Amino acid sequence: MSKWGWLLLGGLILAIGLATLLSPFASPWPDGLEKVAEKLGFIDRAEEAKPLVPAPIPDYAVPGVRRQALATALAGLIGTLLVFGSGYLLARWSASGKTKPGPAPPP
């Protein structure tokens, strides 16, 4: 495996570890957007509105898992893998049409 492959693997392992182990300790209080919506009085309208695409893991909890800490950790793991995978595929796709520069032709 190349140096970049090891770096990529190490970054993925670090991201998975952080998302899985630290996500159950995230703050239960509203984030900045929710706080502003409450302060300006439109939080009810925002909660009633139906999204165009439903969230795959609503409220960072995997449906069917009863233990909240485990459900949150699984949501962190799944989200990290989805974001990493889509970013990796996008990077591979965008680099696929480019050729590697070779040595310059002699004059």
C-alpha cells in the first residue's frame, strides 16, 4: 500500500473512532439553527414542514435500536462511512479523466 493509501486508511479509522466513540456524548441541547428558530418564533413551522427527502437516520438514532447511546454511535458510524465513501468516489471520478504528467519531450 502506498503512503497515501496508509494516510487515507488512518484518517478513516480516526474518523470512525471519533464518530463512534464520541457521538453518544454530544450535547442534547438545540444547535445554533434551532436556537435561532426558537428565538425568532418559527420553530413550530420548521418542525411541521415535510422535507423533500426524509432523513435516513432521523435525530441521529438508528431506528430499532433501543439503547440510545448505541443507536447514536451506530448513526455516527453509518454517517461517517457514507460521507467518506461518497467523497472517495467523487474524488476518484473527478481524477479519472486526468492523465499523469510524464517527462517532457526532448526539444
